[in-house]
Amino acid sequence: MGFSYISDSGRKRLPQYAYKGKDRSLFYAYVSSPACDWLVEFIPKWVAPNLITFIGLLVMAAGHAVVVSHAPDLHGEVPAWVCVLQAIAGLTYQTLDNLDGKQARRTKTSSPLGLLFDHGVDALVVTVGGLSLAAIFQLGQTWMTLVFWISGATGFFMASWEEYYTDTFDLPPINGPSEGILIFTALELLTAWKGVGIWTSCSIFPGVQNNAFMVVCLLLGSWATVLGNVRAVFAAPHRRHVMKVHFLRALSKILPFVALNFLAFLWLKVSKRNIMVLHPRLVIWTLGLCFAKLVMLLIVAHACAEEYHPWRRSLMPIFFMAAHLGYSMVQNSYSGLDDKQIIESLFAVSVLAYGHMAYSLVNDCCEILDINCFTIKKKEKRT
């Protein structure tokens, strides 16, 4: 069978997994869900749910490519039509993200692969959409872009961590997939109307730009959400009575994600050539792929009812490089390092690691569950 991210015991338990989730958003309950119930009837029954999910990713990637062509350095003039296009892309993705689940239930093809595919694409969109918004909000090659991405990634990772220990994906009344996308859509349309200059203007606080104020508010909101995740895991009966895992052990599973973000800040701080100026998108994409892999493996562990092992070999080059940077600082030889080559190498490692994981997981799930990824087998009748 060769190398697999799913163990032998996990292969036996994977078909038994049943997704448990709820979205308490009022917008989802009274607007988005009823609208998707109506829209799904126009989708042919031969269209696989994963194909709908993948189209959503392509829509966001296309919008991101347009933004990159106008603001490669995450700042500068962004035409009004680009802001409107990005707003449309976000709403389209939100709709398709809800439609895939509706289509799965309609065609009776819900499966653990659908969960992995849906959450995996969501993790990638955190980076794709985040970089597009960073350019529209004029965050530039600064700490604001990094904090903006970390805020979104932290919320998603901690929600997945909570799902692992509570056995339920519980979205609060105000959440990112529903209200969060609506808020950013409104801000994109506001930018199209007023121009990107509104973000570099002074906020209600003297000397503080509107974009910096927004990023700080987003960070505070992210931390408030994290506290809710931690509280839910602490009180979770599933963690205590079914998994029998101590709360401190559960907390230890977030250390690689915390370390990844801390090392990114450290590098941004000590980089003599300012790595965010050299390659801002490559920095965020490298972090984004590592984050997406951590999330995917967490979801696999949950679906297979196994322990989550976040310290992976593919992350070791990044931590090794961080240790090397620290040692070089102590030896006063940091100036001899080439930041550009370092981030390019780490990005290549991240692409290969994520690509291998995604390809392996899709193939294994299709084999274990006897399904196809993008098409529906005629004999397939799963609930």
C-alpha cells in the first residue's frame, strides 16, 4: 500500500464516521440555507458535491489572480471593479460552500471524504481570500498582513480543534463562514465606492490608520472566539468520558500551530532585508500551506477516531530553519543568510508536503469508501 496518512485501524473506522454539526447563525437559518435549498434543485444529480466545493476554490483563486495583477505588493491602487469582483467571488464561494452539503444530502452521497474536501478547501481559502483582502485593505508588506492572516487561520484551526474534542462542529450565532463573509463583502463594496484611500486615512484614534484599527479589532475578535473554543473543550463530555484525554494534553495539540505563528513573527522581526518586503505573498502562502496541512490531519484524526499527531516531518525543515536563524543571530552571522532563498526553499517544501498529503488522502478515502472524488457512482447510496 505504501505510505498513507490513514492507519490500518483508521481505515476500518473511517466508513463508520458520521458528521455532527450545526450553524446557529440567523443569516444561515433564514437566508442562506433556504436560498440554497431552492438553488440545489437546479443542479443535476450527477454533479458530485466535491465538484461544487472545488469550483468554489477555483472562483476564489480566479478572483485572487485578478487582485494580484493589480496589487502584487498588497498595496497601491485597486480599481473599483476589482473590489466588486472580489465581493462577488466571496458571496459565490459562500453559496457553493453551502450548496455542496445540500447536494450531498439530496443525492445521498455524504461521506467522510466530503468533510475532508470541504474543510480542506476552506483552509486554503483562508489564505487565498485573506491575501486578496489584504491588498484591497492596503495592508501592504507589513505586520498587518501577517496579523490579518493569523487571525483568520487561528479561528479556523481552533474551531477544528474544538470539533475534534467535542465531536461536533458548532458554529456560533456570529461566525466567519456566514456573517464574516458578509462583513468583508460590505467592506469590499465600500472600498469600490470610496476608493482604497479610506484604509490609509486616519481612524477615530489619532495616528492610527483605518486598516490598522480594523486588523486590531479582528485580532481581538479572534481571541474572543479562541476563548470560547477552549471553554467548550474544557467542558466537553466527549473529551472526558469518551476520549479520556486530559485537558492539558488537549491544549498541547495546538503547540505546533502556535509555534508556526511565533516563528513567523520572529523572522519578520529579525530579518535584516525584511522578508515581508521581499516576498510577502510567499511568506503567507508558506504559512498557509503548513496551516492547511495541520487542519487536514486534525480532521483525519477526528474522522478515524485516532489521536492527533501534529508534529509532522514536513514541518521540521521550518523549525530547523528557525533554530538556524536563532543560532546565526547569536553568532552575529545573520547578515550572511539569504532570506529570499530561504523562503523560496521553505515554500517549495510546503507545496510538496501539502500536495503529497492531499493526493494521498483523496486516493485513500476513495479506495476505503469505494467512491469517486468528482463523480457519483451509480451504485453509491450513502447517508
